[in-house]
Amino acid sequence: MAESPTGNQRLGQPDWWLLAITLLLVATGLLMVFSASGIVADRSQADAYYYFKRQVLFACVGGIALAVVLYTPRAVIYKMLYPALIIVFCLLIITISPLGISVNGAKRWLGVGAFRLQAMEFAKISLVLYLAYFMGTKQEVVKTFDKGVIPPFLMTAMMCFLLLLQPDFGGAVILSLLLFFMCLVGGTRLIYLFISALLAGGAGYLLITKAAYRSRRLLAFRDPFAVADDAGYQLVQGLYALGSGGISGVGLGASKQKLFYLPEAHTDFIVAVLGEETGFIGLSLLFAGILFFFWRGLLIAIRQERLQDRFTAFGILLVVALSMLLNFAVVMSWAPPKGVPMPFLSYGGSSLLTSMICVGLLLNLSRTGKA
């Protein structure tokens, strides 16, 4: 093993099990994008393989990013923290400017040639790196209010404010959850977290009740079949897809819901198509793979000797875990639709790229974990 550039730690082999399950999830995603996107691609792009070919390209770029992050010295990664924050804030500001791309009344994307970039995905990683640095190097002040609470809360609040201007309420919720759980494991006093949770809940309630479309989504989530022809349409069609799968599914490529019944079949609701085509068995295998991914990531976090490394691993794993859990919750009609893609599976360059970067960071950290 070589000497680590971050001190007296030794560099070992990365966690090959984590890499293996990641590649398996990406391969599953490619298969499902191929199955779920063909009809809509043929109709909208005159090329049935349009989205699949782009997803393959995204996977290749993500694989390169994973390798670069894996073998970049950790000291270099940590030194890029503040430049990364500045870049993310600039991207979020540009997104809400006239240069941002508006889709369905929301400005959440930037156009880069034929590709679109969603700054929110990169904001999650940069926020976690900042919070891990703060919690890992300032343990002597994390229990104080002025020096331990205000800085991380202010950083998160500024990002959430820019997201709400898009508007991206779901993105702001995810960043707030990242802050809450990072502060919880980082040692912030519970009374501060309790008060902040109450304030955030109140603010969320006002934001939902003051926006008619958010209120409709909330009502649709509570009883989607009551508004199946309106706000509950997507949730109902997703449940129909899952229910149609039975034990073994209708067969790969044989989904009926993807035939323009289920909106976003190849993006946010790709798990519903997977459930329809592979059934309970396929979904169970997917859940098992995701649990294995979480287990390997959690082991990496536990085995870190340095606090900053431990918090970084935990936070990066949390980025992937929250997206997965929220996507599952929406597909199963346990939460209102939020536009959260399923990491590794859903079509989308920003989501897949940042998910692969997260794995690269975890693999980088696994090289210095205790046996």
C-alpha cells in the first residue's frame, strides 16, 4: 500500500463490492431505460433508441468521473470545497436568470449544447462536503448557536432560497433533510434541531398552501383515485403498473403503462415500469441490491478514522439514500410527486453523473478505511 497524501493513513484497495453493485444498478437502469423509453422516443424524436443511446453516453461519462474522483488525492478534493460551492451558487443563479431553461413553469435546467444540466444535483454534493468539513473540523463549537448552528444553516438556507425561486420545493426539502441528518450525527444540540424542524415545517406548510399546484399535489397524494383524471393521474397510473406486475411480471418490454399511460415512465417512474415488467421478484431483487449498496456505504463511513472522512462518507451515502427513498415513496404513493429521479436507474445525465461521483467519493474513502 502507498502512503496517503492526507497524513499517516495508508491507501488500500477500494471497496470492489460497492463498485460491483453500482455497475449492476447502472446496467439495470440502462435495460429499463431501453424498455421504457422506446415508444416515447419514437414519437418525440423519431428514433426509438434516442434516450437509450444518450443514457449509455451519460453512463460512460459518469464512469470516467467515478474513476477520476476515486484516484484523486483526498487533500485535493477537500481543497476544492469552496470553489465548488462558488460554482454551484453561480449555476443556481444562472438557472433562474433568462439563461435558464423553463419546463412546465419551472426553471431548473441549464442548456449545454444538446444536453441539460440540473444544478440541484451538484448542490447536494457540495453542501454535504461543506457540512462534513464543518462538523469534522469544528467539533468544539458545533453545540453553540452562533458558531455551530448559524454557519451551516445559513449556507443551506441560501441554497434553498435559490431553489425556491426556480421553484423547486422538493429540492429545498432534500437539502434541508441533508442538513438535519448531518447536524444530528455531527453533534448539534437536539433543542436547536427540534426548533429548526418546527420552523421548517411551518414554512413548508405556508409554501404548500400558498401555491395552488402544490396543494393539488398534496390532495392527490392523500387520495389519488379521487382525482384520477387530474392531479392524481400519474400516481394512479404508477400504482396500476405495479399492480399489473404480479409475482413475476408481464415480461421485459411488455409493459402497457409505458404506452403513453404513465407520464415520465423512463425518468421518475421507471421503478413502476420495472415492477410491471419484472413483478414482485424483480422489485425484491432491486431492493436487495439497494440494501447491499447502503450496507457497503455505511461500512465505509464507520471504518473511517478521521471525523471529516466519516461525515463525508455518511453525507454522500445520504445523498443517494434520500433520492432513492423519496423516489420509492412517490412511486408507491406514500409521498406527493416531487420530481426526484431514481439514482442509477432513471434517465437523466445530471442524476446519473452525480450518482457516479458519489460512488467515486465513497470508493476513494474506502481506500483508507479500517479493516
